[in-house]
Amino acid sequence: MNAQEMFMERPQYEALLPYELPKGSAQLHVFTREFHYKSSYGHGVIPVGFVTDFASIPSFFKRYIDDDDPRILAPSLRHDHRYTTQEIPRNQADLELALGMRACGARLDQCLAVWIAVRLGGWFHWKKRA
């Protein structure tokens, strides 16, 4: 499946204003329109009002891919949504992120670095939402 098939439309969101952010949080964005996506693990819809920080990439892994790189933005939206809904197992959500990045043009080493990062550190966010 290619990027055009996975992400058929542009996401529409707005940045939260500084006074709307939880204390000490990164910049967050809220969806202003539903965002539909597809993958081999199933289709999904990110609802209006869903809040995301896009990609939370630890500084060590930023040498491989920056958190505002377009090759990770759409896949990270889907990944955040999967972690929130937990409608598929965590290992599938993490693999879906890497496959989405690859479809969006990321190099194999970038996909591998991000996959390793979410496998090592994603458990905390997964359990927090469970």
C-alpha cells in the first residue's frame, strides 16, 4: 500500500494556544475535521477534537529523522490514534508506523530507528492509556 492509499486526505488541525496546553507539555494540535486513514491492519478515523503531539522523537533518534519531517507526520498521527484507541495490538501499531513512514519516503534506517524507539519507549504511553 502506498502513501496515497494510506492517507487519502490532508489532516486538518489547529495548534492549541499556550494557555490551553497542560503545564510542561509539548506543542499539541487538535483535529478540526475527521481524518480517514487505511493500512493493512484496518481502516480508521481520527475524530474531531483528537489531540496529538505528532511524533515524540527522543533527541538521540533525531539524527535519523526529525519530528517535523513530512515522512513521519501522517504515520505518527495514525500511531497516536492507535495508541489511544488500542484497537490493534501495540506491536502492530508500531510496525504500522514504520511501514507508513516507508510508504511516505523514509529511508529504511529511519524506519528502523523509529521502530526501535517506539518498541523501547512506547510501552509507557500504551499502559498509560490502557
